[in-house]
Amino acid sequence: MTHQGEILQEAIKNSGISISRIVQELGITRPTIYRKFKETTLDYSFVKRVGEVIQHDFTNDFDTAVQSQLPFTSQGVTPVSVSVTRNAPARENVLQAVDQDPMKALMALQAKYIALLEAYNELLLKVYGPK
């Protein structure tokens, strides 16, 4: 069974658009996209951005059964999103429920975590990378 990274790689290959152009438009490095090709599950926002670049809709390409096999659960967790408006009184946060579907909430958290890790890795490369 092919996983999401392989599906993404095949779609990019079939698009005829070079990896160089894709990574440039996404603002990532070549090693990052090659790591994505090896991942069994991918972040929805990343896949959507790649789809926009290569003009491909991945909606029907991914099997959601893989998502249910993630090594963590969302039981007992109430998903919330915090947004702060500039016109609101100081230190007042407005909490909103993300979604009542635990799978969507879990995927949203996974996407945020992956984005945070990638930003952290880029920061580490800037600070401690080759000079």
C-alpha cells in the first residue's frame, strides 16, 4: 500500500514541474520535501499548498484509514483555538471550539506541531548552520 508521501511524490512527478520550482514556491528546502516523500501521513495544509503549486487536487488520493492509526488519541481533550483581537480588552482571550470531530481536531494539532518543528529546524539552521 502506498503512503501519503509516495502519493505526493508521484503527483509531483506526473505534474512535470521541477522539485526546484516547487520548493522555491513553498519556501522550503529540497531535503524537507524529500523527507515529506518518506512520511506515511502528511499535514493537510502542506499537501494543499503543493496541490496549488502543481494544480492537483489530492482530495480523493489519501486514505483516511492511515490517519486513525496515529500513535496518540484525542480522548478527553477539548479542542480549542485561541485568538486575540487588538481591540479587545488587555489580556482577554477569545476561545472558540475548532470542531467537534476529534479526528479533525487531532489533524489540526498535528499540522500545527509539524509547522512548529519545521520553523524550529529552520531557526536552528540559521543560528548554528554552516557559516
